[in-house]
Amino acid sequence: MAPGSPRRYRCAACGNLTRFNVVVTRRTRAFYHYTVGGELSVEAEEVLSEVVEDVSCRWCDHGRAVEEVDANDLRDADRQAADDR
Ligand SMILES: [Zn+2]
């Protein structure tokens, strides 16, 4: 996965492009910065690895119909949808 290009999804069952429940396992490294009083702020968090475990549609809950799509294809689809209006 190239940084700066988030995955996009589409539900083939209902056409949803915008709302998904996503379960992700992430390994990160971060700078834990405590105050003397023990209050924590997490800084400079870096994602070392990321695995998408499960994606399901928020609209129809149809997990198996969700497919990953190319963000560039999606921009074309968005443009067509705007033209249709
Ligand atoms: Zn759906």
C-alpha cells in the first residue's frame, strides 16, 4: 500500500461507497510523552504494519459483497455520478 493513498471500498450489493465497518490490526511505534504528573500524550505514531481483517457495509451489512477498488477508478465513478445529477 502506497502511503497517502487510502484504500477505497465499494459494496457490490447496494452500491455504498462511503460507509463501512473496518476491522484493522495495526502495529505501531510511537513516542509516549508523559508529564511529570503522569499524563500521557502519544506523539509521532508510525504504522509499521497494517492488516485489514474485515470490511462490511454499514448500509446492508453485506460483508462478502464489499470489494476493494482503485481510488482512480472511483474518482471517475464519482464524476459520472455528479454528471447524472
Ligand atoms: Zn451494502
